[in-house]
Amino acid sequence: MKFTKMQGAGNDFVVVESKNTRLDWPKLAIEMCDRHCGVGADGLLLTAPSKVADFQMRIFNADGSESTTCGNGLRCLVKHYIDANDDRHDSEITIETSVGIRKARIHRRKGKVTEIQASMGEPRVGHNGTPAKAVYQRSEVDIKSAMNRVISVNGHDILLHLVSIGNPHAVHFYDGPVVDFPLAELGPKVEQHKLFPDETNFEVVRIVSRKEAEARVWERGVGETLACGSGACAITVAGNLLGYLDSKIDVKLSGGLLAVEWDVNGEVFLSGPAVTVFTGEWQLSA
């Protein structure tokens, strides 16, 4: 089975054109994503034909669990699609996902792709999934009551801001350098806290300015990753609603920089690198 290794800001993936092939994808994700005995990746991305979009995507985390969305993975699959269809010069690509149709804007210069900007859908906040645009005009107290939760983990009280970008995120704004936060210790505890029956992604964030934040991410089903596209979007939404950040910011992660834009009334847009690392073949077991 042919595969392509790709990465976006260090968030790395194994990409397979599944063509609706029936395989044990969760098991295959665990095997291929293993960094010692496999290819090594944060997740397995599947692309397949679609009747309603240019292609369909599915995402399996390194532990075999299936995810609903992935911003860096989405851009990588768009890059993979463009490379495989170099005779097309579309300015927009549509992608079928489990949470709806997503669009990606393709920016070119002299015929070469310079940027892929992916739509990540309309954000929601809180456990009830209230549309973020519906709480934007509310008072600060109402915004906090809709979005904020405090949990106790290993004796630490952690203030979380709950945001959904098609998948759940718990954002924590931290006063010091994010490198000092004990993410390896507290990340899995937050991910699997009883407040989140389906588990959650966890972002620790330091505000650098109104236009920039630095963050570390603990992804459910994976652990700490070098970047998380949907996490960067969640940070932007939470920071904007709380008055910390502008609607267009850069998020500095361990693996690189991601640019996020949210116009408050609509979708979140994510831009960043999408790089092909190498291609290869995986021997399927009999």
C-alpha cells in the first residue's frame, strides 16, 4: 500500500488514498504511526472519492481512535490533492468531513502554491455548544459563564475555556512561559477528566501581544504534539471572546507558526505550512 508522509508545523501524518478500501484502519493507524516500529506520525489521514466535494477525508489518531477534524491534516490533504491534480488550477477546494463540507482557499504566485487557507467551520463554546457568534455581543460575565470551567487536577485548580472547532478543546491561559508548564504531568489528566466523557484536547497559552500567542498542545489520542491547527483556532476564539486577542493572530507552537483569522460572525480560517516529507510503501499483513 502506497503512502505519503506529510507535516504541517511539525504535526505529522501518514496519508493514504483509501479509495473506500475496507481495512482495519484503527489497527493500521496504531501500527503505521508507531515511531519505533512504523512510519511514525501523530495520525493517519485517509483520502477517498466524494460525491459532494473534491475529496473525502478521515482522520485516525496514533492510538487508533477516529477524530472529527484536524486543521493541519486538512491542509496537508489539500496539498496532496493539488500535487496529484497539477492540471487543475482551482482557487478553492472542497473537502467532505464527518462534521460537514470544509473549503480551502488556494493562493498562487506565478503558478505555484504559496498558501493554503482552510476553513474550520463556525466555532462553538461551552459544554452546550453555543455558537460563538451568539455570545460575542453578550457581557463579559455571560461569555465567561458560557465558556469557562475550573477543574482540579493533581492539586492544581485550572481555569479552562471550552471551545469546539468540530472537536473539543480546553484552552488555559498561563502567566509564564509555556515551556515551564508541566504538560506531560497534567495533560493526560485534563484530557481524561470526568468533565469530558469523550476526552478533550488541551492547550496551554501565553499571550505575547494582541496579535500573537505561544502555545503547547496535548492532543487527545496522541499526547503532546508540535502543533495543532484546530487548537490554534480554539485559542483565537477564546482569546478574542475574552478580549485578550485580536481576530487575526499568529500562534507560535513548538513546530512552527500558524495564522488564524476569525471574523466573529462566521467560520475560522487557518493558514500554515503543508509539506511532503517522503513517499513509501507499507507491507499489509495477510
